[in-house]
Amino acid sequence: MTPDTIDQIFVIAKHWLLSYTPAPLQPVVSAALSVAPILGVFPLLFAITTVLERKGLGRIQNRYGPNRVGPYGFSQPIADGIKSLTKEDIVPRTADQFVHFLAPLLLVMAAFLAYAVLPIGKNMVITNLNAGVLFFFAVGSMVELAVFMAGWSSRSKYSLLGAMRAVAQMISYEVPLVLASIVVIMASGSLSTVAIVNQQANYTSIWPHWFVFTPWGFVGFILFMIAATAESNRSPFDLPEGESEIIAGYYIEYSGFKFALFFLGEYLGMFATSGLAITLFLGGWSAPFSFLTWVPSYVWFFAKLLALICVFIWVRGTLPRLRMDQLMGLAWKFMLPMTLLNIVTAGVWHFMPAGFVRWLVCTALLAAPFALLSRGLTQGGKKLQLRTYRFAE
């Protein structure tokens, strides 16, 4: 088979199956064949990631990770899944039964809907919407609703406080998350995720035209990933699950499989946001060099996704958890101004002629505010301060 045939093997298989389907049923079967791989691949990736994360954190913290269940401990997700299915489902007597049941399902559904507009490979997207990026952020806003439903329906002051804190964090970081993506929309002139990837799939010599290889694209990518980490409640932004303050946060009153659904939704959301970062800044399914275009496009997408997952694990095992005032200060005093300045820089980049001067001007427009804003976070008053550790005598 040719490289193009291998690259399009799943698309060809789908059309082959549709050719044996009666015409009235083809739209339904086509949708099912597009959705089924997403429902199978990403939960499987969630299971693999949990093992890799626990093993990676074990190595970082100089201890063993899972190593008992199955070869090298890689059957641990199966044991965890069986345990979650067989554990007793306890619901508080005063809880709103329907909302309490609906919250984890809504969280997982919102995470799955986001994959509808992500191009996993060339010609491999469930639906190519003209406003795909807008659709992604619209369905992502359902997560805040699900989190608040979980905290409020439990009828517990701890879960309600955890939900309020989680919603405040997610809304605060959703603003810079959206603003960080605007620079790509400005540069590409489209809200379609497919069109954005196609614009980055060109090469000059061997080098790709990824947006991350520009000053505004690099800064936008870093800001996007910081905001995505906070949106996913990942360390060092995992305050909603702050065990020392409010036990387990908004899902303290959940048990059994519903408890596991929150973790599934959290990881699926992390994968989806990472997939959008790959689409916007890292060329989507395109190869990093022109001489590697023979590798199937979906391989490149998942290779980039696994690289970002490794970064998430590395950050979790390295950085301590922030305080709430530090968390909010970072969002409103640093992230928001930097994303707005990055939009201005992207406009300057567009109207200046190509060359060294454009790089110098745009880099200066971002470097100077970065230095001033970061210095303001680490000095004076109740701003983001460096931690001082004191030990008992």
C-alpha cells in the first residue's frame, strides 16, 4: 500500500462499510462510524495515561508505581474499573437525586462533544463546522454547570464550597484560554479547525508553518497551556480537590462509578484541550518536517498528544499547589494582560513586512510586559510571592 492509502485507511474503511448500507440509513451509520472510534480510543487512552502517570510520579518521587496487577502493573486500570463498578453507590438522603445523578454524566458528555471538531488526522474529523473553535468553547462551558450541579445537589457545605471554588477558577482561566486562541483565528482568518490545520500543513524547505514558530504563537501556546492546566484542575491548579482544605471538593459526596466518571471527564477534558492546542499552535496532524510526511497523519496527532500528556505529568510531579489568592492573581494580573498584549502583537506582526525587524519588534512587545508583570506578581503585598519554608527547631 502507498503512504496515502495507509494514511486514509480508516476513511477508506468507513466508505467501504457505507457502500453496503441502505441509502436511508447511511447518515445514521456514518455518524455512528465516526463517533465509535472516539468513544473507544480516548477512554482507552485515559486508562493508559493513569498507569503512566502513577508510574511517572513514582519515579519522580523515588518510589514504586503500580507493579502488581498484570505485566508491569499495566492491568491496574482494569482492577480499578471493576472496583468502581462493584463499590456501593451512596447518595446523601437530603440530596437532589436527579441532579446528583445527572452531574457526572453531563461532565463526561461535555468532554466527548468537544472531540467532534478536532481533526484527529487528514480528513478525519467528525464534523467540519465553520465555527469549530467557537463550538469547542461553547460545549466546554457545560463543565462549569456540571461541577456546580454536583456541589449544589449534594446538600453539603463542603461540596458546595468546593464547587464554588472550582467554578471561580474555571471561569477565571477560561477568559485567557479563549483570548490566547484569538491570535490563531486572526492569523488564519477562520474559526474552522480543519482550515487552521490546513494553513499550517505547508513547508518552507523542511520547516513547517506552525503558528508556534512565531513570537505571538509561542507566547499564545504557553498561555493557552497554562490556562488549560487550570481548566483541567491539574496540579499546580488542583485547588478544587484540595484535600487539606475541603476534603475532596465538589464530588466529596460521590462514590462508586459516579466518582470514577468525574476522573474520566477530567482526563477527557485534558485530552480535548490538549488536542485543541495541537490544532491551533502545533500544526494538528501535520508532520514536524517535510521529509516525514509519509508517516500517517493520525500518528503525528497522537504523538503530539502523548508529548503534552508527559508534560502534564512532569508538572504535576514537580510544582507545589498554589494558594487561592495566588491562583486568582495569576489569572487576572498576569494571564489576562499578557493575552491582550499578545493579540496586539499578532496584529503588529500581520501588518509589518517580513524580516528580522518584525521579529525584533514583536519579541520586544511581549518580553518587556512579561518581565514587568511577572515581577509584579512576586513582589509586595498579597501578590504572588515565593514560598518561604520554615522548619521546627
